Amino acid sequence: MGGFFKPRTDGVDLFVRLTPRSSADTVEGIATSADGSSHLKARVRAVPEDGAANAALEKLIATWLGRPKRDVTVTAGATSRLKTLRISGDAGEIAAAIVARTDPGASA
């Protein structure tokens, strides 16, 4: 597992493919693109206008990881479906939370 997030000194970069205008706000798991890159799949009900979908994604990921919303920011791909989110904080703790939420075999 891996490739869909990258630890940094000040947190973690998480790579996400966002689908707006969905029926629910949810994280669906890990997917691999045709180019071989991995990303987390997420859906939000918000529309992709005036940053609403990005704000909904930040809130969704913060809740999903049990982090304050202020710790999650879209840093790349604001107008694209493929986004990079910066999750600020202890990189080891955040990475462990991501693995626990995405790997059914991981011990939480």
C-alpha cells in the first residue's frame, strides 16, 4: 500500500480523485489510474462552483481522519478532479491514521 500519500516534515500530502455532485459525502478507498499512480477516491454532494466541492472535501477528509478541519487544505488541483491535500501535523501519526482507514488488515 502507498503511493496515494506522501509524508512531509510538516504533515502529509494526500492525493485524491474527487467526484462532486454525488448522492453522499464519502471516501471510497484507493484506486489506480491508467498511468499507474494511486489516489484516494472521494465523493461529495457539493457542486464544483466557488470552491464548494473543495471545502466539502477538506471537511470530509478532516472528519474521516479525526483531525481539525484547519489541518486539511487543498494545495494543488483546485479546479481538477485530481487534487493534492496537505494534512498538517505529525506525519507519522497522520500516515498511521490513513493506513488504518484504508487497509482492512491494518491493526488500528
